[in-house]
Amino acid sequence: MSTPSIPRRAQRLSELGDRRFDLLVVGGGITGAGIARDAARRGLAVALVEREDFAAGTSSRSSRLIHGGVRYLEHGYLHLVFEASRERRRLLELAPHLVRPMQFTWPVYQGARVPRWQLAAALTLYDALALFRNVGRHHRLGRDGVLAAEPALAPDGLRGGAAYWDASTDDSRLTLANAIDAAQVSATVVNHAEVVALTRAAANGPVDGALVRDLIGGAEIRVQARVVLNATGPWTDEVLRMEGTPTGPAVRGTKGVHIAVPAARVGNRSAVTMLSPDDGRVMFALPAGTHTIIGTTDTATPEHPHEVRAASGDVRYLLAACNRFFPAARLTEDDVVSAWAGIRPLVASTNVGDPSSASREHAITTTAAGVVTITGGKLTTYRAMAEQCVDVVVRRVGRAVRKCDTARAPLPGERAATAPGDVRLDEALPWREQDVDQAVRHEFAETVSDVLIRRTTLAFDRKDNGRALAPRVAARMGALLRWTDAGVRNAVEEFERDVHRIFTVTR
Ligand SMILES: Cc1cc2nc3c(=O)[nH]c(=O)nc-3n(C[C@H](O)[C@H](O)[C@H](O)COP(=O)(O)OP(=O)(O)OC[C@H]3O[C@@H](n4cnc5c(N)ncnc54)[C@H](O)[C@@H]3O)c2cc1C
């Protein structure tokens, strides 16, 4: 079966002004992309606009896990674990190219906050909440079993542990797959397009659309929609303020930091669950190709979501845990390949205490002027969140041609098979020149950052965050997008600014 093609950007921009939409989704993170896909598949006329790029916000800064969330068991969020486990099972089936089973080892040391008996009980509950239909059931491990699974773990004080299953993903490409599917079905999907104002036909009437600025061409477009849906994650309150109705904050952001370090130094074979030696929080060492990702932190922050970045204190906290569990690693700040941060868009009303114990459940609200807003949630549960959100929209719009089918419909977004003679962008990493072409032609890539940070993970995987590759990628994109020489140079400079903003560690 041939894949429906996505119209060129110029055509999509003119559609934004010409069509009258049932639904305008603001924000192309996993939440907005998932909603646009679901609504388009139900037959609604949908527009999705994203200020930067799909997944440029929190959705490219996650731990990349599709997981039930063992951590949530101790806070009693059983409903969330149940729902997330169900969604994990679905995503493993519907997107095997993006969501893969991952085995975790949880070592237990003498005096650990979670002793062996408690871990066994928790993981039995974890399997039960997945209706015993996870990839595999957990099993208890003796000391030798833990060391056989993960020989680089510290042997001193090790009492035993357990092995259990979750899944990993590429968060940016999962988001992208939803945006692509939405567009292939019928939605008008545009990145680098920012909502700068909400519009109303009458002064105190309902919101009937938005003014959207094309951040590449500069034009402003009036988009008309029966329902405007705010899916802007940590930016939710900024969009709500555009409505002009004073409300309390809808989102309470907490910051989470990850670092990538060389896997060969850590020596982990698969994923390892660790309890922080500083405060006992659950954290992970996660395999990611040639690197191990260590994360995450969870702290209150005043930083703006666009500017949030790792601080050296965050990096030291993560290194301390890794070095305690993998003593031969002896990692220092100089060994860190990359460090980055994201803001969890938690629901404000239900979360006031310790960030780590805050609920990851979501909330759907409608403002006085009719803007539907979704906050909270997780990457893992995005499909279920989208289904509930589109149910609300359908009730408002009064019709849907088809029922929600996202629990059964496979996701697109596979990388193209390797062409003969294809050249890798970095010999040690799987990304090829051909991926740049695919990104531009079929995956909405408009900037070098779109390619090096989100269509590939090169910026996360290289110590220079992809700076040395940027001129080559810009030249290749420029040939496809007809950039001038100055345009190619500007694209490289813009990428360098993005890399500085995202990956610089603050003192
Ligand atoms: C450190 C960390 C680790 C995590 N790990 C996991 C995990 O392993 N598994 C899991 O399930 N969940 C995880 N999460 C949670 C998950 O990543 C988030 O819940 C999810 O990515 C939020 O997506 P979102 O679409 O709501 O927000 P975002 O991804 O931030 O998307 C909002 C988008 O709105 C856009 N936008 C803002 N203003 C405008 C405007 N005016 N016009 C147009 N667009 C606009 C932004 O550019 C942005 O792209 C983690 C979160 C963090 C921070």
C-alpha cells in the first residue's frame, strides 16, 4: 500500500488560512500530536500548529520510557500504573519500530530504602496491574543472579534484587509518528508556526480560532476553528493568558535532568534501577547505543521551559549515583557526553508538595471562552489522554464521522531501508545522510536542529552535540529546501544557538 504524501509547507500554510477547522490543536509535543492524530482519524477537520518543532519541548527530554512506572507504586498511584501498563502493551504492538521491550535489573543493597521483600511485593503488584500480560514477569534474583545480569554493579553489600520488564522508545520520533499520521489522514500540520493570539468574533464571545505566525516565512495567518485546544505542556499558562480570563496556574513544572555517558565506562548490559545515594529517589541507568543515559532529577524550578538546562549540581547528583552503583566507572564531569533538562507539565491543582511524589495524572478543563486545555500526563499514556480529550471535543463539535481507533491502528514513522552506498553521518552511530533527506522530504524537518536534535539523536550522542556535523547537514538540507549560501550559514548559526541553549550546563 502506498503511503499518502504530506503536502509541502507552502500548501499547508495556505490551508491554515483557507480551511475552517473543527479543531485547532496548539502545541506539537506528544500530547498535541496524539490528539491531532486521534481527531483526524475520527473524521474531524484538524489543524496542528507547533511553535518550534514536534517534540521540541518536554517530549524530547524524557527518559524515553514507555513504562508502567514502578516509582508510582510507592505513592499509591495504582490507577496510573494500570493505565500506563495497558498503554505500554498497546504501543509495543502498534509501534514495534519505536517501542521496544527493555529488561531492568533492580539491585538491593544492605540497608536500602526498599528491602528485598518489599521489592518482590511491589513487582508482583506491578505484574498484576499489567494483568500479567507484560512482556515477561518479574523474577527475584539472588546476589549471584544480579551480578550475572549486571557484572559491573558494586558487589559490596549487595543482597540480591529482581529483574522486571518495561519498554523504551525514541520520544521525538514517537511524537513525530503521530504528527505524520495526523497529516497523512487529513490534518493540516505545521511546525515552526506559533499561536500569538486567540481570536473571538465578539468581544466577550467564545474563542473562534487563533492568529498564527509562520516563524520561517514571517506571515501571520488567521486560523478559524470551532474548538481551540491548548496542548502546550509547560507553556499552558502562557496560552491561557492569551484568552484574557484571569485564572490560577494550570501547570506546576518540575525540572528533570539527564546525562549521557559512555556505556563502555559504566558497563551496564541493560537498564538498571538505582536508588539515589543522596536522597533515596528511584533513578535509572538506561542503555542508549554507545551511551548510558542516567536520570533523572525532579526539582521545583523557576526556569522558563524554553531556557531550562542542566546545572552542574544536577550533573554531580547523577554522577554520584552512577559511580556508587558502578564503581569502576569513576565518571567525572569531563566524561559527560551531553546533559539536558526538561520540565514536567504537572497539573497544578493536585500537586503542591514534594516534586517526586507529585501525581502524573492528567486533567482536561474548558475555560469560560471555550478553550479546551490538557495538562499533566506522561509520554506513555498519551494515546489514552488523546482519546479522552477528543471525546470532549466531539461533544462540543457535535459530530464525528468515525469512532476512536487509535487503540488498534499501527503508527507510521519507520526509517527508510538503507540505500546502496549510503554514508553515515558519524561512523560510530546509526544515522545516515539518507536520514537527512527523509527528514526534509517526509518528516517536516525545516532546520538543522530538527534533524540533529529530533529526527536523529546525534546532538545527544556526540560530545560536540553535533556542531561538527552541522555544516554538512545544512548543506544537504539547503540543496533540498533551496537555501542560499547565506541561508545555509544562518542555519548553522541557528543550530549553534539551539545547542548552546539546550545542552550548556549552568554553574
Ligand atoms: C525529565 C523527564 C523525564 C520524563 N520521562 C518520561 C518517561 O520516561 N516516560 C513517560 O511516559 N513520561 C516521561 N516524562 C513525561 C513526558 O515527557 C511529558 O509528560 C510529555 O512529554 C509532555 O508532553 P506535552 O506534549 O504535554 O508537552 P511538550 O512536549 O512540552 O509540548 C508542548 C509544545 O507546545 C509548544 N508550544 C508552546 N507554546 C506554543 C504556542 N504559543 N504556539 C504553538 N506551539 C506552542 C512547545 O513548543 C512544545 O513543543 C518525563 C518528563 C521529564 C521532564
